[in-house]
Amino acid sequence: MGINGHGEGGGGRQWARADATRQALLEAAQEVFADRGYNDAGIAEIVERSGISVGSLYHHYGGKAGLYLALWEDYNRLQEERAAQAVAWARKKGEQDPIALFIAGARAYLQACWEHRQVARLFLEGEGPSGFTLMRRARARQWIAQNTKLLRGLDGAGDGAGARRRQVLSQVLTAVIAEAGREISVAEDEQAAQEILEEVCRILIRLAR
């Protein structure tokens, strides 16, 4: 029994219902944003597709911008987790080469761009709410910083020219990956997506070496 005397199960069921509500709203919003673009997407259509009340939408997300940004955060979290898991798995197998570790993370990111291509296209190509461009730029800077750290082993731990090379290299490689993700997300089929992915990995290796 919980401290309120109603048992712990009641709170768990309430949480599950709220989670199901949020998920239904996000799924409907993703479809509407993909079909209409952010600016032309309407709250009424999102509510109709989700089967959730407009009051619940505003309660959980505060409106259309909140839904869009929640999708954005979920997508970024997915990508970060996939890349981190791929790098960790490569290290577990004994890989120590910074380039190989970088490619493992890049490959996982690009694979997710295909597997979640609808939402990838939404964020890589489309417009968003006010301030979203700045958020996207901030995320890109964070991504570059993470990649720079991953590539640190290329020139040892010193500063100076080696650190500058890593920074510039990370910026170039990150830009290549971002553009490749866009191309993969609009590929005509899985085979085409995989061909792009493999060619991009080859290009990244050549650039990094």
C-alpha cells in the first residue's frame, strides 16, 4: 500500500495513462508536422489524429511549439544514445583508434537517420518555432565539441597546432555527417540509404586520415 492508502498501483496507472497521452500527442504531431510543415500544422488536426483533448495537449506541451520541441529533444536523445552505444561497444571490443571510434558513432547516427527518416527530415530540412534556428546551431556546436573530444587521441593531449587541427577537422566531419543524414533521410529506399552511408563513411575516413 502507498502512504495515501490507495496503493502504489493507482499512481502507476495514472503515470502510464499520462505517458500514453503524451506519446499519442507526439506521434500525431510528428505526422502533421511531416505532412504540413511546422507553420501550416494546426492544433485541431493534431488533436483529431491523436484522439486526445486540446486541453490535454496544452496541459502537457503548452501548444504547438512545445510539441515540436519535445519531438526535437526526443530525436536528439535517441541520436546521442545510439552514437554513444556504438562507440562504447567498439571500445568494449578493444578498438582504440580515434578515427575508428568516430566512424562507429557516425555510422550509428546515419543509420538512425534512415530508421527515423520522417522525423529526421522534419528537423534537418523544415522550419520550426521562433528561436529554433538558434537551438539547432547550439546543438551543432555541442555536437562538434563532442566529436572534437572523441578525436583527441589523434595528436596526443597537447594544445597548439594539434588542438586546432582537431577542432577544424571535427567541424568539417560534423558538417559532412549532417549533410549525409539529410540525404539518407530522403533516400528512395533502404538500399540507396545504405549505399550513401557506406560511401560517407569511406569519405570520413579519408578526410580524417
